[in-house]
Amino acid sequence: MFSLLCATSALVLPAMAMAQSTGSQTVDEEIVITGARAKNGVDGFLTPDSTKAKAVLTQELIERQIPGQTILNTINLIPGVNFTNSDAYGSSGGNLRIRGFDGARISLTFDGMPLNDTGNYAIYSNQQLDSEIIDQVNVNLGATDVDSPTASAAGGTVNYRSRIPGDTLGAQLSASYGENDYHRVFGMIDTGILTSFGTKAFVSASVARNDKFKGPGKIEKQQYNAKIYQPLDDNGDFIAIGAHYNENRNNFYRNPSVNDLRTLFGETVVPLAANATPANPIVIGDLTKAQEDAVFAFENNAFCVLDAPTAGVADNDGAGSSANPNDPAGCTNFHGLRINPSNTGNVRAQSRFTLADGLILTVDPSFQYTLANGGGTTVVAENSAMVIGASGLAGVDLNGDGDVLDRVRLYTPNTTNTRRYGVTASLIWDVAPEHRVRLAYTFDRGRHRQTGEYGYLSAIGHPENVFGGRNGRPVLDGDGNPLQQRDRLSIALLHQVAGQYVGRFMDDALRVELGLRAPFFKRSLNQYCYTQTGGSGFATCTGQPGGPGVIVAPDAQGPFPANSFFAPFEAEYKFDKLLPNVGATYRLGNAVSLFASYAKGFSAPRTDNLYRTPQVDVNPETTDAFDLGIRYTSGRVQAQATAWHIAFQNRIVSAFNQDLGISLDRNIGDVDSYGVDASIAYKPVDAVSLYAFGSYIDTEIKNDLVISPTVTLATGGKFMPETPKWQLGGRAQFSLGPVELGGQVKWVDDRFATELNDVKVKGYTLVDLDARFSLASLGLEKSWIQLNVSNLFDTFYFGNLSTQPQASNNPNFSVGAPRTVLGTLHIGF
């Protein structure tokens, strides 16, 4: 579909770019050369001859999926990977797991640029690159690369790369229409070679909109991309500069909890939490059709009409008062306030320079911008202390009715604005034809401004501005200061150095890699609000004299007095670790090779963990990951089987609390995991390709979970939540002249929703179909009509899980998308 230009030496085959940074890509040229027998893979499936368990998916497979689908859903076909999508089109987010690691512990990079949030390390799957311009994605299962630019990836990596502009002038336009009123338009123009120096570029844009598959609300997304590529010589040197902007305006789904399902169906279907045990857990998922329909009906309110303010009357918006019959307390679930607006963008570059014979420098700088929040609403009394501030007034007339007697509903999002600068550079020296060394450096600085400026609502309950008082009309207290619920600034700063040796021995049959990564990470915190001493350490921002309650010393130890707070504070935390990364491959013949690797992983504490008190005694998480495997790769077969073991120390689990609107963390100690991953792609004849994969994982939490000084849960020996023990699946693709048919299936085993294993969610099987009819017979060589069907058999299942320690903590479950049909017309010339 595209004309691609390799960014490496002429010896390297088209199946290049199997690592994240330009430096790793250059070092891995040797992998591609020795793996020449497997050069292009099997219809988009490629197994590189790496020292680690790794899988690569190319545009050939990516373009068969739903256009615009998040790339993280595509990698669901890799063993050991489980991505639970929040909708069929990929614009509502989702949750990624690899060998039991959640997304916050998986390094996600795009053209070598780290994408994990520098505060909480989260991955935002709905903000990824348009699928049409992704050249390939590669996944390291359970281990990082030696130069992975991360302070969070204790587990594996997902690295995807944008396409290189085509050599000739060309364009493509695709229009998609699907169920739930889905509309998407994508367009791209290749300039072709513009100068005698080989300069070329592309620009692209897409717009997508659809209704939620259940409940009221919309999902909207627009994205713009551009890239210019300049080759510097015929030896693979180049400079590439790219720009990206993505904007989402989403209503998100309201996910039922254990208690919600019990209320819907009764205790005979969902037993009381007090009766749940690990031996007899609550099982979520065996529902009748009527019960499934009831879960679909459990959604956000479609309407929320605010009370017209009346002078002299104590209006009580949102508190269920008889003075306000139009605005019940349920307006907290109004879909117009359950929103997730985000503006994200980046400018990035990749470059490679040959400084001398056998000496190469690569430099990948980047800048990223993020502005986002998760919506929310609060009812505020006009005469409350936080509204009055230090003014001494009787109150503040927030709704303009001439009195200060009212309780007023306001829009109260927590907004994060991030500006992030980074660079990853490598100096590579070929000491001899069989010996290569590399020195790599990463700089990554993320500035987080996290605020919660209140904003006003319209008469029908929608926010005046989706970013509240930050970008819109602010709500002012008695002193004229913006009313807010969060006000803090943090800097996440990473300096990392890495060294690597790559040697080839025994007539290139043996390849050895020895690496050492040393991250030096610092978090600088400025908390401008008061912090509650108990529980989760919520912030209270107020202008009232003396603070909101009893102020305790920064170094005070609990138990604390009731209604006590830490005063605003500054803090700094530093973390560093030496992380060895070694491996080897041994080629037994033209098609068979053995591989083994060991990598130590590291994840520094997240920002929210450190804001709870002025002084937090925390330790980073670490992992020891071992792989041992065998591969068979040829032009017709791509096969790999891996046995692995991961030992996790000091593991911290984070889960979103839907009622509180924040993520809460808990330290579950050490975890051991063992497993086997296997896959095979086979092309018996040119018109047919077959692929099958499977994975098995066994995990054990080693410690009991301490909830409080007086409460301990017997989690020792239990299975990690949200982790399926078994996953099986495959894909088949057939070419019948102008018609191409594809189908893929995946079965996901049961998953626990609690560390105590007293809530279990039933497994599920999903089948997807794709069909394409070429328009080449009409003279349109690069054009086609494509049909995609997601969840062919309309399986009802629960996808994302918001896990908790035990059943009484009320975990939440998101409903998977039903059968969804989509058609696309693609025109290329």
C-alpha cells in the first residue's frame, strides 16, 4: 500500500525497525541480517531473531483491523497480551496487560518517544496514532530494551513506528460508516521526492464520531499528522521530523459494581460480600438475556435540568430537596458531566549520522503537550467556609439570584497540563565486524501542573467549558480567588545512561548481548493545598484563615486527630538503580534458533503516592525477568515458544475508584509469575495464511495485604487479579482473486477482580471478521471496499476490571462492546 524507504544500510531488508529508538534500531540491524530467511513474515506476523521473546506486527495486518482502531487492540493477537477495549472503535480507552503487567508498567513508545504519563505512568489507548500511518508495532514480552527511556517499565515494551513518506506523489482517502452512527474520514497526501537531495513528506488528518454503544453520549476524535524525511547518504543516515495532534471529546461509560449488580439482580445472583470467600467467590458473568439487558440499561442520566434560582429561596441544586424537583441527586450521573476531554500533541525527530567508518550517532529529541481531565461535579453551599475564604462575608452569590442561601451544582474537573521535553541518543562503535558497542543517554523532563478550577454549568447541566475555570469562566471565592479542589506542581526528571555490547561468534551462529541500564530519577513536588492526614490523602484547597481544620507538623506520626491536615509543602524524592540486561541467541540451522535472556526492571513510585504526606517512605518496584525459548523462522513459517519466569518485588496495585474519582494504590509485596507463550504463523500456499497462539500464566502473591494496623487480608498464595490464566486464539486469511477474507478469534480465561480472589469474572470468546474487495478491475489499483465485524456472535462480556482488595471494597466492571459492523471505502492513487 505504501512505498517505503528503509532508514538503514542497504544490507538491511524491509522488515526493519524492530526496536524503539533509532539507536536500538541501528543495533538491531544485525538481527534482521541474520534473520534474512524470515524477512517479511507471514501476512503481517513477524518473529525477529532477538535475544528476548518479541513479536512484530506490520501494516499488512494492521490495515485489516477496524480503520482508526487503537494499535493496542491489534496486539491482542500476540501471546501473553490482553487488551480490553472500551468500545469497538478504539476511541474510548481500554486496559492493557502483558504477562500480568498492567499498562503503567509497560513502556509505550512512538517513534522512540515515551508515551506513558510521567506522573502515574498510565497509557491512554484512545490517543494513539491513526492506524493507517503505523508502519509496524513490536512487543517485548516482560522485559525492556537496554535503552528503554522509562522510569516505570518493570515489565515489557510496546514500540510502534510511523511510516516513512513515499517516494512518489500520491494520496489516499477513506470513509467509514458503522453501527452506533459511526462516521470516520481519513486522508493522507505523500509529496513524493521534492528535491535532488531526496526530501519527501506526508500529511494526514482524520475525524471520527460515534454514539456510545450503551447509554447517552458521544465519542469524538480528530487527529492530524505530518512527517518530513531527509536521507543524508546512501548508507542509511537520515533526519526525520514529525508532528502530531490529537483531540478527544468523550462521554465515558458508567460501569456497574458488585453492589450495583446485586441491587439489579438480588442476592441469589450476586451474593453478599460477607458470604464471599476465595473457595466460594462471587462469580460475575453468568447472566440471562434479560439480565444482560438490565446491565446495558444501567447507564448515565440523559437529562439534568438545573433549578432556576429564586431570590430569597434556599435553592438546593442536586441534593434532592423538594425546593428543586427538576434536579435530583442523581445528576451526579448525568452523562454530560462524565466526560474525558483531552488535547495532546508532540513534535519529534529521529536522526542517524555516520561520524566515521564504524562510528554512528543517533539522536531522537521530542516535545509533548497534554491537557486533559476526567470531568466531575460537586454541589457547593454559597455560605461554606471554602467559598467565603478570608473575606468575612456571609457568603458568595454563585448563581446570581441575589442571596447566599443556596447550594449550587458546579463543574469540578481535575485537570492536568503536562509539558514534556526529552531526548534519547546513542553512540555506536563497530569495534570489529563481529563486535559492536553502544553508549546511550536519555533525558526526560515532565512538568505537571495539576489543578481543579471549578466552572459553571449551563441550565441543562453541561459545563460551560470542558476544562472548567481553567479555560472558561472561573468560580471565585469571597477573596476573588478561583475556587478549586486541586493545586499542585511537580517535575519528573529522568537522566539515564546505558551501555551495550553485541558480539557474534562461531561463524555468526551465536549472538551475545550484554547491557546495563542506569536510570537516575527525581520527583520534585509542590503541594499548594492542605492534605488530609488520613485515608488516601485528599487535598483541600481553601482560603479560610488557619486552613480547613487541625494542622499537624510535617513529620507528625499517626494516629492523627479528627479533621486534621498537613499544611502546603514541598518535597523531593530520588530513585536510581542498576539494571542488567543480557541475552543470547544460538542458531541451530537455517531455520531454528534458541534464545535466552535476563533483564532487571524498575518502576519508581507514582506522583499521587508521594503527595499524600510531606514525607513518604517508599521503595521502587523491581522485577527479575527470565526468558528461555526456541524459534523456527522461514519464508513460510514464523514460530516461537517461550518459557518464562518473573519475580516481582514490592508490587503496588493501583485501581480507579469510581465513587471518589481517583486512583487508589496498595502495596501487595512480592509476586512470582511463571508461564509459557507460543505462536505460529504458517503460509501453506500464497493464497492462505494461518496463525495460532496461546499463553499460560501462573501467579502467586507472596504476602498478606496489610490494610491497616488492625486489618490484614490473607492474600498470600492468591492469584493476581485481572490476569487470565489461559489465552488462546488465532487468525486465518484467504485470498480469492479480488476478494480477501480474514477471521480472528480469542478466548480469555476467567479473571479475579480482587487480591483476595473472592470475586471472579467469567471468561469470554470474541470473533472478528474482515473482508476486502479490490477495485483494481476498475483501474483503481490501490483502492478497495472493506467490511469489518467486531464480536461476530454478539457475546456479552465484562472487559475492563477496576480491581479492589476484597469483595466488600466493591470492584467495578465495564461491559464489552456488542457486535458492531463497519464498512470502509478506501481510494488510493
